[in-house]
Amino acid sequence: MPRAPWRRRRTTDSPRPAGRSWTGPLRRSGSLARQVLLVRVGRRDGELHGATDALPEPRYSDRPRRRYGLQRFHRTRIETIAPAAIGPAPRVETPVTDDATVSAAPLLPGERTIARRVKFALVNACTLASLVLGINAIFIAMNGDVRVAALLLIACVAFDGLDGALARKLGVSSPFGAQMDSLADMCSFGLAAPVVVYASLAGEVPTAAAGVAAALVAACAAIRLARFNVSPQDGRFFSGVPTTMAAAVLALMVVIGLPVPGAVQIAGVSLLAFTMVSSFPYAKLARLVKLPPWLWLAPVIGALIDVRLTFGLIVVGYLISGPLLWLHQRRTI
């Protein structure tokens, strides 16, 4: 019986069994994929371990084949594709030896003598005193002694102004001192002042209204201090009411006991909070000292007549001065 035309007789020089003609490309494609995978894995292992071995021989290459041209074609395809399939070299991190040390920035820049260290410690002691007084003001306000807590806030204001003046006079200003002062201000004027205000308004206004006003003061104080740390400084004016002055106004309001309704007090506290984050220019204390003497004499005489009315007029006049200076600057530009 004659052999079918599509059948192929298996010979000794062909490793593939007899079969249909389309099975050959499938086997060749599978063998090519395996060979590319072996080449890629072998090349990457050689890079990782520092080996310099040549490309591994393809599988079944030691067996004789009839189609030597196809075998050479496969070898060429492997050698051409394999380098493109290899990824970038792995990142090698340099190990840190014992000799590599990380040096921290000095707290006090410049010459580190004993005298300068004593001055530096004195300035930071004033800053820590302001922080400790603010914490105690919170505790005392929680116990119900609101006026004593307000007096402690006024002492915080005094120590806050003292540490800055001493740092400039003694020549020990440093970034560390600036950060310490900012953190102490947040504790004393951003947390203690709202607690004292809440304790003073708790019995006159609804609790929710007092809580919102106190939270507004704390939030605006935090924004004000953060903006002050990253903004360029102006030697003539403040951008918004400083937290120290706002806390002093709130503390004096509690100590004096303004005879105004609770709703008016809530409105005044909220307005003072918004002025802290405003961009209105407010004069610094150094410029206020240079005012004519008769202007300083007027509040003294007014305090002898009526302390509460004089205090209210001074606070309102200072808050209005910011928008007036802002309008004046815009007209002159």
C-alpha cells in the first residue's frame, strides 16, 4: 500500500518524529522562547555575580539537524534579541562604614565660649519660662481661677518680649532659639489664651459659641506662627496682629472685665482672631515708642478716669490702624 503524501518517514538524521508539516514551526517557536529565556537568565546571573561567561548554548544544539540554515537563523535571532531583553544594571548601594559619621548642626553658631553659652542658656531660660507659665495658666483656668490665669498670660507676654531683646543685645540669636520661641508662643498664646477665653465666656454665652471662638483663636494663631516662620520679615510693620499682642489683649480683657454682653465679646474675640491672619500692616512697638510724648500721656490720663473705656478705645484704634495703613500704602503706590 503506498504511503500517504502528507506522511513523512522518520529518518535517523532528523530528531523530530514524523508528523504533519505545521507541527515543526510550533516546536521551533517553543524552543526559541525557551532559548531566549535561558540566555536572559544566564546573562543577568552573570551580571549579578560578576561572572564573564559567554552566552549559553541553545538547547538541543548538540544534536545533528538537517536544516543547518534554520539553526544558524535561530542562533542569530537569540544573539540579537537577548541584549535588548536585558534590563538595566541593578543598583548597588555603597555600604556605610564606621568612619562615616553624621554631624548635627550646632545649637549656638559662632564662637562657643563659656560666656556665650551662659548668655545662650539665659535667653532660652526666658523662653522656657514663657512656656511653663502658659501651661500653668491652662491648669489654673481649668480650676476656675480665670483672672489668675490671665495674669500668667501677661507674664508670658513679658518673657516672650524679654527673650528676643536679650538674644539681640547679647548677640546669641540662632535658628534654634527662633524655633524654641515659636513653639513656646504656640503653647502660651495658641493654646493657653483660648483656654482662658473659654473659661471666662463659659458662664455668659452658650458653650458651643465659646468653644468655636476659642478654637478660632487657636487655629489663627497656628497659621500666623507658621506664616511668620517662612515669610520675609519687615522691620517696620507686622503683617497682621502678632500672637503676643492678641494674647495680651485677651488677657487684659479678662482681667479688667469689660461690661459688655456675651455676644459682643464673642464678636470681638473672633475679629481679633481674623486680624492675626490678615495681611494688614500693623506698627511694631519700636515705632510706637517714637510717637510724641503727649500721645502717651493721653492713655495714662484716660486710665485714671475709666480704665475699661480707655482700654477698649486703645484696642479698637490699634485694630483700625491696620486697614488705614493698608489704604494709605495702596494710594501711594
